[in-house]
Amino acid sequence: MIRKDLTFLDLAKYDGYTAEEHYVTTEDGYILRMFRIPPKDNCRENKGPIMFMHGLYLSGDDCIVPGPGQAHCYIYADSCYDVWVPNVRGNVYSRNHTKYNPDIGSQFWDFSVDEIGLYDVPAVIDYVLTTTNNAQLTYIGHSQGVTVLLILCAKRPEYNAKIKVGFGLSVTAWLNHARFIVIQLQSLLVPLLTRSDTLSYNEYQITSEVLPVVVGHVPSGTSLKNFNRWGQIKNNGFAEYDYGEVKNLILYGKPKPPLYDLSQV
């Protein structure tokens, strides 16, 4: 089927929608590609910006893959919302950096969900609010897309005021009772993979060569550090990154990483 082979812009055009691409540079130098679907031409009002943040191993394609009448980002645009769809660092659309090359060395891939929450999410939120001249936006996250918002609002609580309302699809933060086989595998591999500073470039990313492509738009890529991170969350709860006892003592003052404080979220 032709739709599975199309990128976001081509897929939106194929489905009869106008789409734009925007580039956002994070505080730590990652260049993120973000898409926009403006309200349909027959809309009498613009209901404001709404952002969809994709989940782990995925991309912004997810919110339009089902097609017109079914894809939720199309439904938002049909309902006169200004739709924004970011792509986090390391996925197929966001493999750029001001300094590091994703195909040479491991520096580009030294990130997990924590950096995505601390740097990617505020960068795209600020870009959308500035571009649209709004003070708030509606946020919809899927899986990891919810996790990164929780991290952001816990560590940088001023961003709570920039979210008009937030919705979570398959909310992922506590994995104590998770039965998904990949999560079970990740939790078992944590002792090996936590030594991330010894991993080589080829071990730092998860691409179609590592995680089989099930359909045309999945998976879209991430780092091995982020793969390991979800095993840590399964084992440690919703805590900050576990670097091992020695580095944890240096960074956190304790052998185990602290839990995220969600009291201000």
C-alpha cells in the first residue's frame, strides 16, 4: 500500500491536508523536525495550538497513519485546531545536531527520556507558543510522550502554566505491573546496559537493523541509552537516570537515583 511508504509531508498531501515543516534547535544542540497541520480552510475560527507528542520508538507519523476520518491529528485539524507534531531526538526525522554526527561516534546518542523531557519538549513548546502568539497550548502525549511532559513539569515547573490541558494516551511512568515482553527484557538487561559509557557507536542506537520494522513507519529510532532507561523505570520506579552507585553518589549524593517529584505537576 502506497501510504505506508510516504513521509509525513507526503502522506498529509496524499490525504488532502496541508502540512508544513519546522526546525527547532534545543538548548543542547539537537535539531528537531516538527510538522504542522493548520486548521482546515472552512474553519471560521482557530481554536488554538494543539501538540501531539509520539511514543517510544515512534514518530509523528503515528497520528496521521490511520487516514482521514480516523487519524486523530486530522480530526483535530478538521475541528479547527492548529496541529503541531514534533519528533524527538534520534528518530528518523530528528537525526541532526549542531555539533555531533549521528553516524560517527557515540556523542549524538548519549541521551534518554530525561534529556528529551528537559530539552526537546520545552524547545518545541516555546517555538509553537512564539510562532502562534499564544500563552498556552493543548498537549496530547502517547506513551513516552506523556513521560517527557511529566519530567519537564517536575524539573521545570514553570512549564505547567504553558499547558492549557494535557491528555495522556497509554500513559507510561510506573511500570511495576507491566507485562509487555519488551519491558520485561529491558529490565533484565539493565545491569549490563547501565555501563553506557563503555558502549561503542553501533550499540548506541536502535534502528530498523536492531528492532524489526513491523510496518512502514515503525520503528522510527532511539538510543540504546533510552532503551535501557525503560528497563530502569521498570526496576527503580519513576526515578532519575541510574548511572550506577559511584556516579549516582557524585550526581545525586546517594547510591540510588531519586524519584521524580511530581507534587508540582
